[in-house]
Amino acid sequence: MSQINEARVLAVALHQVLAGSGAVQSALGNPPRLYDDAPEDPVFPYLTYGSARSEDESADNAPMTAHILTLHLWSRYAGRAEVFDLLHIISSALHGADLSSAQQNVCALNVNYTDVFRTADRRTLHGVLRLSVKTQPTDLPYEEAV
């Protein structure tokens, strides 16, 4: 499977896990406000999917792809508490979640980076959550998967 297809399959699995989480639904509505591109006049808070980078990290007949995914959280709550809570809710929903599929196994998922800051409009708070995910194809012969 190509890196582009691996990234797409991973993005779909990530969306399904977040959309199916009761905690995420409680925080972001049901269905949760998870957007590739937010509507013109969104209801706050909400999450947008940001950049997705994939890189081949294969070695010695062991194919592996490293993915860096960025999630953006947006809030108009008066303080930073809501964004911190959202970062925690999203991280918790992903912790231990099975993002593997018929095409690839997720070997590792880590939160590498978080940030919270006020945007230029001084009303909106922006939270950033950067994920690192390592995947391997599921169709490896046994001796290559070990």
C-alpha cells in the first residue's frame, strides 16, 4: 500500500474512533463537530484536522511508515480550561484505541506535542495536538513481521 493510501486509511480510522467516543460526543456534540474544513459560522468548540505527513521508515525487510498528524481544537470559552479539557478528552479517546485496519497495523501512537494559545481575534482559543503514529502493512509474510 502506498504512503498516501496508508495515511488515508489511518485518517479514516482516527475519525471513526473520535466520532464514536462518548466523551468526544459529550464535549463536541452528537454527532461531534469534527471537520476537515470548518463551516463559515461554526458552533464552538470544534476540532479540525490539520496537516498529515507520512514518511517511509522501513529497514531490513521490515516495512514501516511514520505518520505525523495534527489536530486543531477551537474554543470561545472565556479561559483556557475548555481547550485543556478538550486536549485531554481527545488524547484519552485515542489512548489504547485500535486504529489498525485490514490493510495496516498500528504499532505505536503517541502524543508528541500540545499547545494552547489565543488567536489574533483575541476571542478564540486554539489548541494543537500533534500525533505520531507508526504503521506496518498487514500482508507481511510471518518471517518478515517478526
